Amino acid sequence: MTQVKESKKRSLLKALSYRIICIISMLLITFLFTNNVNQSIYITIVFQSIQTVLYYLTKGYGQKFQLQVNIYYYTTLNNKF
């Protein structure tokens, strides 16, 4: 099976379409609970903003953590041989 490398444009379009679906579903769910359009919009904006910030914070920390794990394994394996 051949793996096709995904282009940056396709990745961006997939990410944007996913975010749009998430925003619309969040709006609908909050509207079902609140029955208030303004409140639903406010909750959705706040939630999506927090989620975006947390994503970038964890992504940066995750990459740093992965680098530290790789260094740890590399040094432990080299000490064994």
C-alpha cells in the first residue's frame, strides 16, 4: 500500500472544515440547553478560544517532552553498549 503525502493546502482545508463542524455543533448543543442565541454564541466563542489556546500550549509542551524522552532513551541505550 502506497502512502500519499498530504499537501499543506489539503491539511489546512481539513483543519478548517473540522473547526467549522466543531463550532456549528457546539452552537447547536448550547442552543438546545439554553434556548438563547446570544448566550450560545458567547459560550461557543469562549469555549473555542480556550480550546485553541490549550491546543497550542500542549502541542509545544508535547514536542518538548518528546525531545526529552528521545534524548533519555538515546543516552540510556548508548550507556548499555
